[in-house]
Amino acid sequence: MVVNVPKPGKELIEMVSGYKSLFIVACGGCPVGCDSGGKPRIDELTEQLSKNGIEVEGSTEIDFLCNKALVGSKLIYHIEKLKKSQAVLVISCGIGVQATGNMIDIPVIPANDTLSSQGMQGLWPSSERCAGCGTCYLALTGGICPITMCSKSLINGMCGGQHDGKCEVENERDCGWNLIYIRLNELGKLENLKKLPRLRDYRKMDVPDKERTTTRWALEKAEIYSAPVLNSEKEEASNE
Ligand code: SF4
Ligand code: SF4
């Protein structure tokens, strides 16, 4: 389970201000388990956006947004509504937001913040894409994560070391901020580089007790507690 929680309402409204029409995509996987997604959240956000004068062109729930191919194959059915939308609000962990951003040519906006999941990368595990920093920046960075794609996890733009698009820390590695620049240019959103990102709140790197008890920790506990019962049942059966 990738633990993700709703972004604070004020921050969410700041991120969507400037857009007149949005499409909502929700992940039907981890956010449902974390009580931060599903149909109720789509309805809640639709209402919130409407109150703020933003048209919701449509919405959809996709089982696992961290499965890029699945996202592409499902979004194709909403192409006309997507064409009318200026951006997509994504109810998901950072991996799902990035997978969605990979499949469309309009900006993605994360509705959730992702907390540490000990490196778990959902169904897109070929690389570390989300480090669960707790303050998702993808709305500002064209859907490319500055924490995992930049060797120094800079949130305020490129350092002075980039050379020919490569990172000064590792010459073979693309400079994450160069990729962000290219993507923002493609999206017509270079002005994002002038916006001040929120400071990282490192307290959010840990998962609070409330979320621990609602996700896999609870499942593991249940497993541990039920194991002796199962074992004694097996013993009884073998004695019969
Ligand atoms: S900015 Fe990156 S590390 Fe932080 S929550 Fe978003 S995707 Fe994850
Ligand atoms: S060169 Fe680019 S990726 Fe490397 S540390 Fe500097 S900004 Fe980050």
C-alpha cells in the first residue's frame, strides 16, 4: 500500500486557481484503502471545484493508476472530455500522478500528498519515482518529481552543475530539472518556475499512527493475531 492523504484544502485551491476546466482521475487502489480516494472523494472535489468556479468536464476511477498502460487504455474513452479540460486533477499517490502525466499532454495536479512507503513503487517499480516526501510538488513541475529525479532533491530549480542535460553528480544521469524545464515548456507552463514552492515539511516523511492503523500495518497485525487461531485449528484437524 502506498500511503497517501488528501492535500490541505487551501493548498489544493491554490494549485487549481488559474484553470477554468478540469478532468478528475481517481485511483481505485491504495487511496481507497487510505480513505483518500474513491467516488466520495471525486464527489467532494467536484463540489469544491464548482464552488470555486471551475468546471469539472468529467471524471473516472481507474483501478491502479500506477499501471501506466492501464491508465492510457482507460483514458482513451474520455478523450473528448480531456480535450475540453485544461488540466487533470489526479487523486492518487505520486506514482499515479506521474503515470497519468506520461499519458496526456496537459498538466497534472496531485490531489493527494504521498507519505513514506519504504520505497514501494506500486505497479511501476522499474525506477524510484516517488520518495513519499509528504508535500507533492508535481503540479509545479510538469508531473516530474524533483525529489527522485534530481540527485540533490532540489525543489527550487536547477543547480549550477547541469551540463548538456546531464547531472553533475552522475554524468550518465539526466538532470531532473532539465527534464522539468523541457516538460514545462511543452505544456506552456514555464511561468511555474517563478512560483515559490512550499517548503518541505520533513515531519511528513514519517507515517502518522492514524494512517498506520488504516493500511497495511492493520492487515499485518490482523495476520499476526489470527495466525495462532489458524494454527490451533490445523492442529485440531490433524488430531481428529
Ligand atoms: S513530489 Fe515526488 S516524492 Fe514528493 S509526493 Fe510527489 S511524487 Fe512523491
Ligand atoms: S545537475 Fe540537475 S539533477 Fe543534478 S543536482 Fe543539479 S539540478 Fe539536480
